[in-house]
Amino acid sequence: MRLLDSNIVIYATQPANGWLRTDILSQPFAVSQATRVEVLGWHKLTSQDKTDLEIFLAAGVVLSISDAIADRAIALRQARKFSLGDALIAATALEHDLELATRNADDFKHVPGLKWSNPFDQAPTT
């Protein structure tokens, strides 16, 4: 199972990225509760986008933010500048020993022990 970063959830719901949606939905996936807040909490979200995102998120598992995840996120933020959302997402991946699928590798490559991949590195060429 992979943990999806917020940007991957957004890309996967866009019609131009059907290949990504197919890849993600071909196996179990999870998202952090932080990702759910980030993607559904955007102030310019249209009702259609909200519906698309909710349907997509319902196909996976939403992992709650436990005390252990919060403690890991705190440690990550103490170690270096790190957004709250990204720290919670990285901490969720670490706590559950999941690979993080992200298109923003630069945001996560400094996290010790975090396994990550960029699905766009294997995107089909058209």
C-alpha cells in the first residue's frame, strides 16, 4: 500500500491524468487525514471538484493523526523548516511504514527513513 501526497490525489482526479488514476486504483492506497483536509479544504474548490475528490478518497483508507504521528511531525519540524501538512504526511508514512507517492520530492527527500516515489517518473509518453 502507498500513501498518497495531496498533489497526487489532485492530479489523479484530473481527466488528463487517467493513467495515474488507473495506476493508483489498481492497488490499495491510503491518505493522511492531513491530505484530506488539504484537498477538500481549498477555498476555490468547485462542487464538481469536491465530488470528484470525495469519490476518489472513498476508494482508499484515510489514516487518522495519532499522538505518535503528531510526535513524529513535531520532530520533523524541529529538525528543519517543514510545512505542517507535509510534516504530518511524512510522519504518517513513517509511522505506518508506507511509501509516499508525491510529485514534490524536494519537499520530502531530506526526511530520514522515508521511502518515496514520483509516479510521474513512470508516466506514459504521448
